[in-house]
Amino acid sequence: MTQQSFAALVAAGDFGSAVKVLDGAIDETRQDYAAALYRLVQLHINRGYCNQKLNLNRKALKDYDAALALMPSNITALLRKGQVLQSLGKHAEAVVVWQTATSVADPASDMEVLAEIHDMLSGKPAAASTVAAAESTAAPAAEVAAPAATANGEATNAVTSPAPAAAVTSKALDSSNTAAVDTTAAAAAAAHQPLANGIPPTKAPAAAAAAADAAASTASK
């Protein structure tokens, strides 16, 4: 309905019809306002979180307070506000804020945020962060990189592997076998040489010596 139509109802004294128009307008505005309110609260929380990550704790605190002014039962804003207070050294105030969050939480609250608040109250995050820091400082031996060398101006992995013992043994055996084969081949070649004057080559030196002795004996006679 346009403003003129509503004005006409009022001018005509038709307040019953005017009330019906107003009922619809209020419901529509309430829905729009709730959506706009939730969006504004979330925007403040998000900006506060960014400032918190930048260690701008006082700016973050202002954003969380602005969100809580619009929606006091928002446990995410309460969680973050408590974290900022703790960072500022105000641990007692942080505990009060977190306790407030646990008291206003309902079944529709974010359960993960609520669990984190309980952890903050019990001091678990501090212990967990200490363990994580200790683990991050101990570099596993398997992850230590090999020393780098340079080849043609570029870095390369200087990894030198000794020759396996099996490879050395194999080479030695190959050399031994080669020598044995050479010796056998030489013997076989000698064995198949033709006879010289009917005397096998292997017995030639002994035959020559016997011939020389016979000649010397004849000369002496």
C-alpha cells in the first residue's frame, strides 16, 4: 500500500483498516531489522577478529563491545572479548566474560564456540599451545635436508652413495673369471697346435735337451 492510500484510510477514519496495514508493515520491518541486526553484529565480530590477529587488541575490544551492545548473548563476541582481555593481562575480567557466555548459552548457541570457552576456563588452550610450540621446535631427523652443493652455478643435492659391496665383489669375480678363461683358452690353443717333428709342443724343450746330451756323448767317444 502506498503512503497516499494509508493517508486516505486515516483521513476517512478507517482506523481498523489502518491497523491491519500497520500490522503487516511491522512484521515486515521486524524481519528486515532482525536480519540487518544479525549482519551488523557479525560484521563487528569479523572486524574485531581481524584487529585481534593484527594485535590491535584495543580496536578489537571496541568491535566486540559494539557487537555485544546489539546482541548481549552472542557467545562468539564474548569468547573473543575474553581472549583480548587475557592478551591485555586482564585474566580475571576475561574469566568473568567467559562465565557470562556459559550462563547465556542456549541450545541454539554454537557448540564449538561453547566448547572453546570451556577450554579457556579450564586452561587447556595454554597447555595445548605449549605442546605445539615444543613440537614445532623439534625438527624430525627425516626432514633435515641434505647439504646443498653447486654445479654450474645451480644448487644440487650433494648426496654421495658408496659403491655397494655386492658390486665390488661382482667386479672382482668378473676379473678372476676373465683371467681363468684366458688361461684356459691359452692351454686349449697350445694343446691343439700341430706336432713339430712328431713331438708335441709341450715336450719340445725336453726332447731338445736329450738330443744335446746324446750329441755330447758321441763326441766324447
